[in-house]
Amino acid sequence: MKSKWQLFSSVFQLVVGVMAIAAFVILGLGGEDMTRWIITLLLAIAFAVMGIIGILDYKSQK
């Protein structure tokens, strides 16, 4: 059984990942050159996916 700390950590990862993706989209729509930020977008997506996996893992073990 996982602790509440691990659930909090996964939710935090998801929130930060989604906020980073939203910031990328907002900057892109604002006319910023986003080619140098592609790696950051990939890391943000990975962070959000890790958060989702952690939440699903917590729910499946509860």
C-alpha cells in the first residue's frame, strides 16, 4: 500500500507537467519562436505522464 506522500507527489507532477504544457501553448500562440523549447515540452509531457502513472498505480494498490 502506498502512502499519501506518494499520491501527493504524483498529483504535483501532473499539475506541474500540465502547467508547463499550457505555458508552451500560450507562448506559442503569442508568437514566440518555440523551436528551442521542444525539449522542454517533451520533458513536461513526460512529467505529466509520470504523474498519471503514479496516480493510477496508487489507485490500483489501494
